[in-house]
Amino acid sequence: MVSSVRACAAVGHTPPDAEDLTQGFFERLLQKDYLRAADQAKGRFRTFLLVALDRFLANEWDRARAQKRGGGCAVVPLDTTLAERLYAEQSVPESSIEQEYERRWALTLVEQSVSRLAD
């Protein structure tokens, strides 16, 4: 256990983090029964453990840096009451849905441009 703590610390982890990673590594090793894959004909047991540790550390590094869904994005609230009021006031469009969308989009751009010019 001491050598794996040193290995974790050698790749930039603090000693407490290295101890946690080492404990997590051995927990996963035993929980998933990875020792069944060890085969003396394929090489030394020490090499098997080092490769398994490297893979575990790479997976933990990926997991620590993975962004949760929506992470790093600002939440923009939608004012649905305004949209509902605007569309309720409008009559049924004579044009296609796509043309109406394009028209509303263009009108919104114009409104925003005028507002920016006024500011």
C-alpha cells in the first residue's frame, strides 16, 4: 500500500489524496474481482498491479474533470408569460409556420437593435 501511495503522490497528488486513491484502487480491485485476470504466463504480478493502478488513476482523473450536464453554463430564465401574451394577441398567421418564425425572428432582431441604439 505504501508504494501505491508514493506512486499517486509522485503524479501530483497530495498525500491525503494519494491515500484515498490507493484505498479506492484496492477497493475497486477487490470489488470487481480484477485479480482473476492476473495470469503468471502473461507477466509479473507487480506489472499487472502497476498497469491496473495506471488505468484506475486515468479513470479517476477523467471522472474528476468530467462536466455535469449543464455545467459551466449560465441559466437563462424564459419569460413564458410575455410569449404567451404576445401570441394570444396575434391572429392566426396566413403564412406557413416557418415563414411566421422567420418574421418573428426578424422583428425581434429589429427590436433589440433599436433598443441598443437607444441605449
